[in-house]
Amino acid sequence: MATAIKLPELGEGIKSADVVSVLVKPGDVIKKDQGVIEIESEKASAEVPSSVAGKIVEVRVKEGDKIKPGQVIITVEEGITAAAAAPAKSAEPKKQAPAAAPEPPKAALATAAASGKEPVFASPSVRQFAREIGVDIRTVPGSGPAGRISLDDVKNHARNLAAGQVAAPASAAARPAATPLPDFAKVGEVMREPMNAVRRATAAHMARCWAEIPHVTIFDRADITAAEELRKQYKTKAKVGGGKLTITAILLKVAAAALKTFPRVNASVDMAKQETILKRYYHIGCAVDTPRGLVVPVIRDADKKSILQIAAELAQLSEKARAGKLGLNDMQGGTFTITNLGGLGTTYFTPIVNAPEVAILGVGRAAMESSYAEGLCRPRLMLPLSLSFDHRVVDGADGARFLHWIVDAMEKPLLLAMEG
């Protein structure tokens, strides 16, 4: 019996993945849960395992292919072990292969659409975007296969509504063209480098966040002289636990406490329903720079973990991120993000809010500065902080209070134990 192994769902809003490598070939005998292909999706790389054991009949993808959830990647003849496979050289598997024909694209789209609340062909991320800008997804003409609605379709429809025009089905020719670039080759030698999946996803997501969120960024400094002394005292203990006690690890704990104190910063906005969604869980993302691009693994329930536990988990996630081994669960569900560019010498900057979150904290490089207090001028270690927030949800005064709370907690470590 030939069984079709399909690419599983990759997570909310992830519509496709690139095949990085194929780990099996026809005739191989595999075990259940053995990896058969390696994929790189939006912000994650992973091996796709087989759900059955048996002999590979056919491999239907190759390196470099772009594949979608529900697409058949291999077919397997079940019940064949390595010992039984050696003499089995007949063409029997090829006769059985047609029974596992790929699902027609239209049927696959219909199946995906059936899982949503609305009878339209659109991914969860496109539905969410439509809700945020107040567009009824059911009124948007789709230009993709089987009428699938893309992000561009929603944007074009919103423009037509704003202009008072009747929205017509958006075609590729009707979409606004990107600004044409000059021919750089006329000036000098150039090389074109294709964007990988992580870079494409980051570019699209950041452009959307910047275009749709009314950003405000405020700045402050924290005197972390006392916090740095504590960090040095406990760094050996953190190392024994498998972590590295960094200012980022401390800030993750501080931020979780601050979010409890200021619940509107731990929220999302639903413009379609004119509601603010206040979250009662505290999953904090930490941006990590990798050779493949920026990824944001998430520390779940940061409010319930000690700083040493956070340090160990952050070290593990950062290592996985740089090795390209983060899973989708490692990067989903964040309610707030911290991005630290201090290691590169940066001071203040304007981080972009990572939608659907409503705020992000940027951390710069700490430096010794002279500080005048109580009639004395003393050297103090000062940490630059930059808070960007969504002004639809967080008012300027609330943003300032939130950042000042973080500054106080970093300057007075006992405050975290008392109020956190």
C-alpha cells in the first residue's frame, strides 16, 4: 500500500516553504518520524518527518522547490523493512504510485479555506491584515489560484474603497508596480543575490508593520551600575545552569513585570471590531541576528521564570537560531519584543513594532558616564533604551510611564522583587 506523505501546516500565516535539501531517494527504507526533507519557511528551518515506516516509492520534490502545506512530498510503501527491501527490485511500487497522486491545487485551497470562519481563500495573516485596516475580507476579489486573496489584493481593494471606486478583481497587471530601478550595470559591476525565505518574510513583515502602525519612539537611560555588579556575582551560577547571564536576560524578566503593571502594552488591536485585546500571558520575543537574517525566538511565560532560567533558555534558543534549527513553536505567540544592538556599539535607535504586538524595546550599548547626584560627580554605567509603540493602543504618557518603570527596575533591583 502506497501512502502519500504531505507537507504539514507550517503555522499561522505561513503559506509556503523552500526545499533546502532532500534527505531520501526512491528505494530507501525509512523509519517512522525519520526526516525526509529539510525546509526553510518564513523564519524557521526544520526537517519534515515521515509519518509512516516503509520503502520510498517516489520523491516528488527537489532542492530549490517552493512547496505548500498539503502538497505531497514523497510516497511510501508501508510495511517494508530494510531486510525485506533488499530482494524487492520489482516495478510493483511504480504501479502503486498513481494511487497517491498530488491533491489538485484547487482542492487543497478549498480544504485550507474550510478551516477558517469565512468562506474565502486567504491565509490567516491576510485575514488578520484585512481586519486591522477595517476591510471585510469577503468583499475582496482574489487574484490567486482558485480566487485566493493575497496581501496585495487587500491593499488594492482598500485603495479602491478609499477612492470611491468599484473594486474589480485585482490582476497582476493591475497591481501597483514597484519603482523601477536604474541599470546599475551601466555604472559598474554588480551581482544579484536572491533573498532567502527569512529575508523575504522579514522584508514583507517589516514593510507592513511600518506602513500600518503609527509609531512613536521614546528614549531614556538606565543607571545599571548596581545591576551590573549583581550580574557579575551570579554569572558563574548562570553558566553552571547552561546559560549566560546578560543584561538582555535581566531585561526580559523586568519587561514581563512591567507588562503586568501596564496591561495595554501587552495587547493587540482589532480595528475591525474596534477592540483592544489585552493578553494575560507574557511571552517575550528576543531578536537574534543570524547568518540567514533576523529571527525572534520567544521566551514563554517569562513572568513565571527566574532570571537564571530565562538566561539558560535564551542561550538555548539563540544557539538554535544561529544553527537554523528553530521550530515554529519557538517563534510564535509573542506579546512583546526586545532587540539588543548594544553588542554592535549602537546607542539609541527606532525599532519597528513587531505586529500584532504593540510595543518593542530597543537596547543600546552601556557606557560609563559621569553622573552628578547628591553633590558628587561619580562614574555610572548608563544603558540607552528606546521604546517604540503603537499609538493606536498606547498613549504617549503610558509609553513614557512604562519605559520609566523599566528604568527604575534596572536601577533598583529590589523593586522587581517588591513589585514584580
